[in-house]
Amino acid sequence: MAKHTRDSAEAYFTDMEKMKFKYRVEKAVGDDSDVFLWYHIDMGKKTIATCGWYHLINEKIAELRVLFDPRPLLPAA
């Protein structure tokens, strides 16, 4: 599993803005330390269903994991 780190929230958001994706959140569930999002990422020609887990420490994202089915992005077999 690939693991990427960034030094700040600003660095993360800068990277996400470069991708120019559009996000549509369908459902958010959380508690004091964890938030789960079910959302769609519009990548222009493809839209991908995605689930994200965000672990919070001191009200800041300390870790996140994103899961999605990549098959719509792969060339047709």
C-alpha cells in the first residue's frame, strides 16, 4: 500500500487543488476521533465511488485512508 505524507494541511489542499477533481459527499459519519465519508470523485471523464477514513488528533487530521474501485480508470480489456 502506498503511503504519502505531507507536512501540513495546506500542502495537502494544494496537491488536491492541482488535480482539479470535483467531490460530491453522499454520507458522513463520525465521532470524536474518526470521520468516514462516502463520496464520488468527478475526474472529468470518469466518476469514482470512494470511501475515506479520517483519524483526528486534537481536531486535526492525523491519518487518512481512501479506498476506491480503480476498474473504471483502467483500459478496457
